[in-house]
Amino acid sequence: MKIEVNRVNQDQFEIIIEDQRLTLDWDGLARLNREIGDFLDPAARTERYERFLARLRSANNTGIQALLRTAAHDDILVLLHSSEDKTELHNKLYGNMSDNSVKLYMEDLLFQFREGVPGYRFDAAMLRLIETAETLVGEGALNFDGKEN
């Protein structure tokens, strides 16, 4: 099988597999690299998720609020479910929600994840949450040193 990766310009890359061409920007290439790495080394994926959850514990409250507002509802459900055994993070997430949001998420958690979170949903949600958090860090809305902006 013939595979090539070429730099088209400063910000774009072309991947050629046999006769198929795919153009990606830097972020797309980085995401592809993560996806392939996760496929080849699932332990690295798990470690990255655990590192992300640990970093969230030290995140600033306004950043947590921004993450809760920005991320998809179902992704937040996965985050809340995965934080149930991490008391500090669990309390931080719920502490940055309104009473109505807490009630809504608790009801949805009971309904959707009675039997746990399917692996594919967990993986997809965590990837989106990490990307959303990275965007918020880039915008200055989220930091992991606990200091409010």
C-alpha cells in the first residue's frame, strides 16, 4: 500500500493513500495523529482522559462554567458520569451549575446511563470535551491553575 504525507503550504497537508487524496489543516492532522495513536495504544487514550479529568479539578470556576455552557449536553452527561468516583471534580462541576441545571443533569443521568456509558460514546464525548477545553484555553476563558481571570 502506498501512503504519502505532503505539506501543501504553511497550514495544509495532503495525505495520499493509493489514489485517494485528503487535504487537512494542522488541527486535522493533529487529530488524525491522536486517533491513530489511540487506536494503536488504547492505554495512552485512557491516560489522556484521566489526565484531562485531573486537570479539570484545578480549573478556574469561570472556565468550568464556560465549558458547561459550550460543550454539548450529552458530552456533559458523560463528563458527570465519569466524575462520579472523583468527588472533588464531581463537586466542582455541580458547584458551577444552577440548581435547575443540577436537577436536569441528574434526571438525564438516571435515564440515559442506568447501565453505564458505552465505550464509543465515552471516547467520542471525551475527545470533543478535550477539544472544547483546548479552544477555551486558547481564548483565555479556561485555565488549569485555578486563578480566575
